[in-house]
Amino acid sequence: MWLEKGFMKFDAALPPVHLKDVPTIAKAAEEIGFDALWTQETQHDPFLPCTLIAEHTTHLHIGTAVAVSFARSPANLAYTAWDLAAQSNGRFILGLGTQVKAHIERRFGMPWPESVTGKLREQIQITRAFWDCWQNGTKLNFRGEYYKITLMSPFFHAGAIEHPNIPIYIAGVNKGLAKLAGEACDGFHVHPFHSVQYLKEVLIPAIEEGAAKERRQREDIAVSVTAFVATTPEEMNFARAQIAFYASTPSYRSVMNLHGWSDVAEKLSAHAARGEWAEMPMLIPDEMLSEFCLVTDEDSLAGELKKRYDGIADRLALYTSFVPGERDEWWRGLTTVFS
């Protein structure tokens, strides 16, 4: 692993931009001092920007946070990650997320599995089986519940590369995927919709449980946290709206339940079902906002972030996307504190 024990990396999120804008952002992110630049699958493909980030930087790590795994076959994931690892000289991190049932079925037109962890586990196993085949010449022969992958002829063989050990991170909100990360992955992407209490009492123990099952240590799995922060009233309003949106998602209900806010979550879900988005932030009082968002002033932000996530996060990024020319010195100050 790249991570030193007790050391927290500070990363950036690529904003949802067109590909022509990616080189400028990548070069600025590296110059300011971020450790990694993460892409996302929202308005754009998450893999295409990675080629440009790799081309226009020399030491910045690159990763997907996340690529939707159930929208792709394991072969797609294996080939794409292999090429990006080769192009970036080993700086690429494959970050996968399952998304939720409605998006998989109605946005991607793909089937939702009976077992989310079961299918994702197979995708991870097969992706690594492809890599092992290409690097070490092993026979490709995977037979599972969701996939049967047995064919690799010379014409389609990707060949060995210099940096074949590609880290795989998975994202999740609930215990099942956190446990899977502990069992089978190099890292876990913590959803922005979290509280420190939820991390300490639910997710970290689940990661440790999965790790122990495979005789691994907690330190073998990098916990990558994306955090809501607010230093102005405008940022507080933005965070309140985003938290209301995430809290309305039924599959994320466990976070609200831990704090005794299941009734608020039900109300938010009802508003979301009716498309009443403007009413939802009003259901997030200051107490709730402070659980899910670090509310502080700019001068105290770095210290409060370290205090909040010390002993929890190995990698830390803000929910706020990095945009060159906007608050560059502020970002530079944060990277300096974490370097």
C-alpha cells in the first residue's frame, strides 16, 4: 500500500466537466499538492478523464470514485483499469460502486442482482483473474453464480504491464459492502452521507470483521472519506440540501436510524417521491447538519478536519469539487497541512 500508518492523504474531486477542461484541472491539482484526483460517474463517464489526468501529470494518483460496477461487465473493468495502470505508471485506483436498484434498472437498463455483495464480489474476483491471466499466464476459469468466464485467446490477451497490482476500492453506506471491502479490497470509499458515530460504530467494525475473516489487518484497507464541510451560510445551505437528498434514499436509512431520525428520513422520502425538493432542506435542523457536515470557519477547517477524522480516514477529500482559480490559496493551505 502507498499509505503510511497514521498518515492521512488529502485528495481532490474532479468537478463534472467536459473532457477538454480536464488537463487544466489535473495540472493545477498536482501543482497545488493533492495526493489524488478522483473522477465520478454522474454526468460523464468516469474513466475517460483518467487518461487525460495521467497524460498531464507525473505523480498525482488517479481513481474513480466511483465507476458503477453493475453497469459494466468484469471484462470491461479489467481491460480499462489495465490500460490506465499502464499509462499512468501505476498511479490508477479502480473505485467501484453498486449504485441503487432504480438507477441500475431504469438508467442503465441492467438487471439488479439478488445479492449485491455476491455479485460485486464476483466482479472483483473476475477482474483480478483477468489481470493474473495477463500478467502471469494463468488460465482464465471462473465459474460463479453470476458469471462464467473461461475464454482468453491470444488475440485478446492484454499482455503483462510494469505495474500490475492495481488497487480496488469499493464504495458503500451499509455494513455488507464495508465487510466485503475488509475481505477482498484495498480500500473503502465512505459515502459523503455519514457521521463520525456511524463510521466508528458501524462501518469501521464491519471492515475489521471482513478483514479478520480473511486474516487481514484493518491497516490493509485504506478508508477514503469524502466529507461535507461548510464555512459560510451559503455552504451550510448547500450541505443541508444535499444531506436531505441523501437521507431520503431508503437504502441509506441505516445512517438516520442510528441517530434516531428514522421519522425524518420517512418524511424526506415522501417529499422526494412527490418531487418536493424545496421542502426537504427545512427538515434538516442544525443539530442534524452538524452530525453530517463539519461546520466551522476557514481558519479552523484543517485542524477540525484532522481532529474529526483522525484514526478513521486514511484518505480525505471534500465534497466540494476542486476548480482551478477558485480559492487556490485556500486549497493550497489545506494540502500543506496534510502533507
